[in-house]
Amino acid sequence: MIKNDDLRTSPKQRLLIIAIAVFMLISTFALYAGIVLNYSKSSNGNLTPEEQARYNQLMDEYNQKIAAQTKELSDKYFEQLKSYKNKVKSYNAASVDNLKTEDLKIGTGKKIDSKEFSDYSAYYIGWLSDETVFDSSFDDFSNPTSLKAPLSGTTSLIEGWVRGIVGMKVGGVRLVTIPSALGYGEQGSDPIPANAPLKFIIMTIPTPEAIEPGDELMQLHYKSLGITQDATEEVVEDEDEEADETEEDESSKK
């Protein structure tokens, strides 16, 4: 359900996004820590041996924090999402001509009052009309034992998803039926065929605490890519200026 649009991120979050981008090419999020660890420990000519060793140490610590948070959330929400597996059933694709929603559990948190609302994370199950599960938050849908890291509400998502959760409260669970026009349309997206309607069970949860990579790790990472400190400072300054302009615009509207 994720589109390829650029995401708006802070400089500190870019390290995480780069690591995830590498990871997404070769594995699932459940293997994130190990994959990034192996990637980070590869030698890099831009770092001295001492810097490479420190980089590896900091990456180890960072990955351990990510893995610990993922496990903590999985332990908390696994059984709840698993209880909705029996909702995955075949349906008549031809009958899906508009967006439909059904609340399976009413949440008690913030209300998702618009398509722009992003202060949430989500676990989900997505399937096709023949009951094929094309994606889910489980490590293995057939025999699940844990959950992958939750999807962030800041991720770029298909139109059917963002429309389908409007009106929910965080903590709720909703069954969303999406016509192909609000999904992947005529082009499809492997393994989703062209013109395929979709169904999702979406369980929203409060946004987990952000785990920042830290300034030292970020600087070493930029150096490993050949990006100078001056360049990173320019990025920070540019984003600070954009934030100031946004605040000024908001103030003028009041």
C-alpha cells in the first residue's frame, strides 16, 4: 500500500531511512537489525579504522534499540492482530465498486479526522479477492510468531488506505474494502494484479517513541558516504528556514 512519493523527514531520520532502503531490497523488516548491522560493518574508504570501529559500535547499539522496541510492540499487540486472522476470506471482486469500511473495534485515542492525519502507526493484513494475503505485519502469515515493526502514519500510502481510516480513533481496528481505482489501478503492483480490489484489516496504535541515531552516528554515516559536515549543516539550516517560514505562515492565518 506504500507509494513511491518522497517523504518529509528530519536530518536525523535520514540515516534510518537510508538503512531501511537498503534493507527493503533484500529482506523483510523482521531482519532489519541484522541486515543493517552487516551493511554497516563493511569497510569504507572514507572512514579511518578507528572511525569504522566506532561506527560499527554505534550501529550495533542503535540496531539493538530498534530490535528491542519492535519486540516490545510485538509482545503487546501480536495476539490482538492475530485474533482478526479469521476475517481474511474470499470475496466477489466485481462487487467492489466503492470504498467501504467496517469498524471491528472502536479506539479511544486521537481521532483521525482527515487524510493528512499522520500521528499514528499501524499493523495490518492485506488480501485479494481469492483470499491471497499479499502483505501483513506478521513475520509469517501462515504460522505467525511475531509482528514486524509497525507502519508509520507518515509513510506515503495508497488513496484507499488514507481515505479508509478517516473517522477512526487511534487504538481502533477497521476492515477497509478498496476498489482498484483507489488502490493500484490498471498498472497493479506485484504481487497485486491490475484492476484488483483490496481488503485490509488496519489496527492503529499510538506512534511509538522515535529512536534517534544520535549526532555522532549521523556524522560518521555522512562521512562514510563522502558528505562533508558543511553540507550536513546546510541541510539542517535549510530545513530550519523552511520550518520558520511555515510557522510564520501559520501565524499569519490566525
